[in-house]
Amino acid sequence: MEVFMWSIIFGITGMGYFSYGKKRDDNLFLLSGIALMVFPYFVEGLTLNIVVGGALVVIPFLALKFLK
């Protein structure tokens, strides 16, 4: 049940990233949003789900901070 809840949370976050990236023409947020919506179908286990999802949520912000 917890995996399902975290998958829904990451999917909603991915939808927000996707719409933000599409509106601002920012490919980093767009691709991260797609990855956040798709990865729960391929990852098993609560811990791995949280680790991968957390990394995908943080990556665009770290990339913006360190690459620009």
C-alpha cells in the first residue's frame, strides 16, 4: 500500500514538472516529469521507489544550481 501511495505522489509531482517544463520550454523539467510519471511501473520495493523518485525530484534543481 505504501508503494502505491508513493507512486501516486511521484506521478502527481511528475505531472507538475511536465506541465511546468512544457510551459517554460525547459527540457530538464519536461524529461524529469516524464521520468517521474513512468518510473514507478519499472521499480519494485518501497525503498528503491523513494530513492529513485527523490533523486528525480531533486535533479532539475541541482542541475540548475550547478550547471548555470
